[in-house]
Amino acid sequence: MAKTILAVDDSASIRQMVAFTLKGAGYEVIQAVDGEDALEKANKHTVNLVLTDINMPRMDGLKLLELLRKLSNYKTVPILMLTTESGDDIKAKGRAAGATGWLVKPFDPKRLLEVIAKVIG
Amino acid sequence: MTEMQSSNNKIDNQCTGEVLSEDLEGVDGALCNVEADEYFLNIKGELNQVDRLVSDAVNNLVINFRYISKLTQTHHEMVTTIERMAIPDGNKPILELLDKQMEIAEKIEQELEMAITSLQFGDLVTQLLAHTAHQVEMLNMELQRIDREDNWRNGKAALHTIHEGISKAVNIAKTRSKRKPVVQQGMQMGDVELF
């Protein structure tokens, strides 16, 4: 059975590029436009991995990460941050909030798939 | 002359030499303030225009990308089907031609993968534009605040006081600006780190 990935980004083009890459590798992809949308979808579906941007309207990726980690069924689900941000301070915040890894945009499709395969097997 | 240049000239005429050496009181001061506001609004408008153009271009490129990708997939399936049909007859020239077709299809797929990285430029540009617009807005707000201060309005400000005021405004605008969200200088793949 295909694993499901929740892809969160306010940029439609990034969502499409992520979905194209992941679907091509056989994953099911659920898309969300910001943290609030993602939280709603995370509660409705069984998700094997969350891939989220940080700078988004309404709810950013760090807040989403923090709220997801409070949910019992998302305590161990890998959460990867996919962002333009690469500062050490913000990375440290992400790490402290429970992020599994940090990918700086632009992403390379092959590398993204390698990282995902590594964290969800 | 562009709208932005025209606006620049108006501000030059009203806010530099003449006004500073003669009178900062009353109507001239108010006009300068309005012109500055218009100038900053103009910059924001142009940044929005760039954002719309980039978004439009990215949308079109993504549509093209998906279409080419779909065509490549269909082509791949056709080649596989023809190959299956040709194998029983052992038609060597056709099989060789199909091998070449497969090579081309694989190269197109590789190019499409590379395009995925490049097509992310729209997101980076949009974030940088939003950041710049925010900085411009902060600077405008601070300059407007200084303009409202009493000594400025009463025409008592000497040139150095005005310079100090502008310098202060820039510094405050800098501290109120959010951190720059994009530091990338090119479209090479970003770093990956697993915690």
C-alpha cells in the first residue's frame, strides 16, 4: 500500500513540483496551502510523513510542527521542513520543536526522494 | 520617462534645495510628505506588478512542464507497446530504432527533473519581493513619523538634523524589518540536514 505524504506550502508551483516528484515515486500526496489547512487534513487522514514550508500565511510551518507534535498520532511521524530559510537560529527552533530534518529550497527531486526513503523506509 | 522617474523628479524639486533653504513650513512640508507617500506607494505597486508577472510566468511554465511530462509518459508507453509487438518478428531495425527512442525519452525525463529545481524560482522571488515591500513600508512609516515631529514641521530643523532624522528612520526601519527569508544567490539545490 502506498505511503501518504502531506505536502504543505502556500506556493502553488512548489506544491505541484513536490506532488509531481512524490507521485512519480509511487507516494500518495495530500496537499495543504498553509498550517491551518494542514492541521485539518492531518486530523482527517493517516499520514506517513509531513513535508512543510515555514513562511506561510495564517499558520506557519513551525507552529504547525509544534501543534502536530502535541497530537498523539503525530508524535513519531517524520516531519521534514522544506524552506528557503537556512539560518542556524531558525534551524535550531525547528529541531527543538521536533523536526526530523531540514531541506533548503530549491529541492532536487532525486535528493528529496532519497531523504524521504531514508526517514520512512 | 517612466511613472517612477517622473515621481522621483517631483520629489527632487520639492524636497531638496529650494524647500530646505527657504521654508519647511505649511504647504511645502505637507506636499513633500504627500509626494514621499506617493513615491513609496509607487514602489510597492511596482513590486506587486513584478510579483504578478513572475507568478503568471511560473503558472504558464508549470502548465507547459506538466504537458511535456504527460507527452513523455505517453511516448514511453507507445515505445514499450511497439517494442512488444516487434519482438516476435525479431525485426532488428525497428528494435534499434525503438532503443534510440527510449534513450531520447530518458534524456527528456532527466531534463524534466532538472526543470523541477529551476521552476522553484517563483517561490523564492515572491518571498524576496514581499520582504522588500515590507522594508519599503517600514521606511515610509518612519519617514512619515519624523515628518510629523514638531521641530521639523516648524521649519527649525537644520540640514544636519534632517539627515540625522533620515538616518534614524532607516535604522528603525531596518530593525523592524523581518529577517530576509531568502539568502540563495542561485538556483542550485539547497542543503539537506537530518536531525
